[in-house]
Amino acid sequence: MAGCAVPHLGDPEGVRVGRVRGHYVAEAAGHGPGPRVLEQDGVDFEIVVVDDDSSDGSAAIAATMLRPGDRLIRNDSRLGLGANHNKCIELARGTLVQFVHGDDWLLPGALQRLAPCFDDPAVGLAFAPRRVMQEDIPWRYRTVSKPHRFFPTLREHNEGPSLVAQMMLMGGGSNWIGEPTSVMFRRQLALAVGGLREDIYQLVDVDFWFRLMLRSVVCFVPHELSVRTHSADTESARNAKTGRSWLDHLRILTWLMVDPASTRAIRVFAAAWWSPVWLALHVQVALLGPQRWSRLKTLTQAPVQEFAHARRLAARLSRR
């Protein structure tokens, strides 16, 4: 389930705020995240809900939350997490997009604080701290509550490539920006960079933020504007358990080495981290598995296959 809500701000183009992953819409309707998306003073907004072929009745529940002018779209077949997010971006009519996952919610005033950042046409992304609720999850699956504090230098207005370079000094394998509910971005820029990748799982948002940040100014609003519910049922926890995100970090490093927007420093940092991460994956797979032989074969081919794949993605973006 995905969707977008749109603060118009006196402009028919407006701002879009998204609701994603309808598996949690039933819970949201009962406990408040759904209504709290609506509790935004000072802005008019529309919600677009894209139901990813759910079978739990969440589309019907979401329909009861919508107001005149909001939209509910149901996919005929399941698209998956990345593709459904991308469909939400494509359906949005406004200039800005913000996803709100069904197990998260926006605090009052969130849109009113983030949207003005985009009065500067150079700004492509704005983010803010979030409050994290994760009492019921084992420590090994917990997330950092204030990841933005890892930035050595973070101001209200930042050159995006500078922030990417700071993250790459530490390898670029963790999310210092935050989950989608804490981020607002420019829709046209998201389309230009190809949206969310469908071959990256746990770090799919980090990869997306990097591509946006490399091409824009980034605003930081130093106020908690959303609530992140991190539990054993979230996609992050499931990815950690299944291990399907095992190539995420390597693919991000590979992309940053071929992305035309990467600065020389970012390419150097990515290249410096690529081999250690690649070798560490060999050890991890050999010791822990799963699928040892097939994954070791994939790693052996990675220096050729991953870079060829990244170059195809770059060529596809250049044609947009």
C-alpha cells in the first residue's frame, strides 16, 4: 500500500505526502497514524493511496480515511516495495513528495515546517529528526534514534554532495538521513534519478537519498517532525532476518563510482571501501551462508557484473 498526500500551499501544483505499506493501514486506523497524517495545520493536502494488491481488507479501511478529492488506486497484481513507491511518485500531481509508512506518522506541523525549504529551487531534499518507538524489538534489530548526529558538519542548508562525502568517509552503509517518513523531496528530481531501485532492499532509501543529494541542496530542519515505529514486523527487521539485502552496500558503492553526479572525492571514497566490503562479504557468506556456493559465485562475478549493471542504470538515466 502506498500513497501521497498533497499540501497545496496556495499553489495548484502543491506538495505531496505519502502513505505507504497498507499492510499496516488497519492498525493505523485504530491507533492514530492515519488520522495524524491529516493533522497538519497551515497546508491543504491530498492523499493518494496505492494498494499493492492486498488481501487483508486494508484498502477498504483506507477508503474510510479519505476525504473528497483524495484518491485510492488498487494494483491488479503485486508490484513490490520499490515499484509501489515509484508508482506513488508517478501518480503524484504536486512538486514535492513525502512518503508516510503505515506504521509511522507525522507530528502536527510537519508539512508546514518542511515545505518552505523548497522555496529555494536548488533544494531537492529536506529532512528532520524523528522520534523512534522500538521497545518490543531485540537489541540487534534496533535503529539509531538520532542518526543525523553522525554528520561532522550539518547545517540548515547543505550542499548535497558534501553530505554524501561525509557519509562515505564511514563507508556509506548506514542511514544518517532517516526513513522516508522523515524526508520530503522534489518529485521531478526523483523521476530524473529513476526513483527507488528494486534490486536494493534494506538500504533502498539510502541509495535513493544519495542520488537525490548528489544533485541538489539539502535542508535540515532541527525539530522532531515524525514518529518511526521500529518493530519485528517492519520491512527492515524482515530484511535483517532473511538476509536478502546482502549485496545492498556493495551495489551502493558501485553506483557511486559510476554516477555522473559523484564528485571525485566521493568516487575515491567509494573505491576505497569497495574491495574491503567485497572481501568481507566472502568471509560472511563462507562462515554464515546461506546459499554459500551460489553467493560465492555471485561475489566472484561481482567486479564485472555489478559494474556492468551500474553502467546500464547510468545509461538509462542519461536518456531520461
